[in-house]
Amino acid sequence: MTVYLVGIDGGGTSCRAAVANSDGRILARAHAGPANILSDPDTALGNIADATRAAFDAAGIDTGDIASARAVLGVAGNNVGSAVQYVKNKLPFAESDIESDGLIALQGALGDSDGAVAILGTGTIYISRRRDTVTYTGGWGFNVGDLGSGARIGHALLQEALLAHDGIHDMSAVSASVLAEFKNDPRNIVEFARQANPGAFGRYAPRVFEHAEQGDAVATRLLHDAAVLVDKALDCLVARGTRKICLLGGLGPLYSSRLATRHQQLMATPEGDALSGAIALAVSRFGGQQAIE
């Protein structure tokens, strides 16, 4: 009986799955809804199963073979033991390892070589590898961290809109666009911010990048401040010996031209994505195993 390998990239927005044969050749990919094992583990389990079944279906493989598959899952919250154990006990696979979503991204981007990834999206985290040592920098969440992230940029834009409304800062096109969206009533911004999660703030980040490209002074300043924070994190990685950096996440390509010259020469194109990284880890841990009878 063929033993298939499964890679899972589980995030707060969606869950992606890939199925591969025992040597790591990916046969199909699929996706389902969010897979946050901390905030909603049961929904995460359902979406992990749905994405896996969809990948098996896309590859033309009997979904009954999921029970004998081996899997590596990359998810946020992998360092919370109780959540990991709860999810691991309910997964549909014969064997599985749960790792951080950052580790599978690192493996996908760099293969087995040394270097670092800067994952710049709704949040931010930096992961470096030197020989067999993997080091995590940042990633402390929106409340006390994620500096330079989409959530932080969006939050700063809403602050700017209120400062412009009050006449403390000059009004600009990007500030005016936010006020107009909230019917020029700052109370609506306050109410939105009171209930917003990081993803809701992060949806305003692309607007800042767009207006910065058009020369908007406020947007340009916000991105300069954010890029300085990213550069400082990269300086920390370089001081530890990093000589190769891949920018990942939704904001990675947008940041590439805004970072300091000293980092530009270290930038590298990722070899693959997080799913390919999860499959590569599955090959190294489970490849060649026989099905459990």
C-alpha cells in the first residue's frame, strides 16, 4: 500500500494542503478555511481535514488513504503544548508532526542551506538558520510586537486619520480616504478600532503602499518608519551571521525596494513556498515508511 505524505500550511485566513508521494513529489494542492489551532482548534481540525481531502481528490487518490498518510503541519501556536496535543490527538493521519508555520516557510524558501526568512504580512517574524540551529526573532503578536507588519501599518494609518481630523497633523489623500470611508465621523473609526483584530487593521496596509507610490507624504512617512523597524530586525540577523535573506509574506515584495541598501545585496529568491517546505520536512522524517497494517 502506498504511503502518502501530507504538508499543511495552516493560518488564520486559510489552510493549504499538499499531498506527495514518498520521495516528496507533490501530486496536488488544495485549500480550505482558517486553521488557527489556538483560537478555534475544532474549526482548524475540520479545515485541515477538508483541505487534505480536497488535495487527495485533486490527485485522484482514494481519501481512505489519508488514514495511513504521514503529515507535517506548520501552524501558528505550535509552541502552546496543550493546543498542539489536543489537535494532534484528533488529526486523521497515521503519524504527524506539528511545527511552526515559520519553520516550514524557512525550509521551503532556503531548502537545507543557511540563511533567514523575514515573514512580513499581517504580523512579522524573522527566522534564521545556521548549521542546525534555528533562531526565532519577533513574532510576539499585535498587542506587544509585530513591528513593521501590515496590522501595525494599518493601525498607524487610522491614527493618522484621527490626527488629521483634529488638525494635529496635515491632511493627505490617504488620511482623507480613511475619513471618507468612515463618513468623516471619527467616532466610527474609534468603534471600528475597538473591535478590530490584526487582520482588520492589516487590510489598510496595501492602501498605504499604494498612496506612497503616488507620493503621498503621510503614506511615505508611515512606510519609512515601518521599514526602519524591519531593517533593525534584519541588522540583528546579520550580526548573528546571516548572509542570505528571503522576504516572504504578503508584504515581502512590497518591502523589497524600501529596505536599506546594506540589506539589498543579501536578498535571495525563495526556492519554494511553505507547503513545499512542509513536504520536504515530511520526506526527511517519514519518507520511505511503510503503511501501518
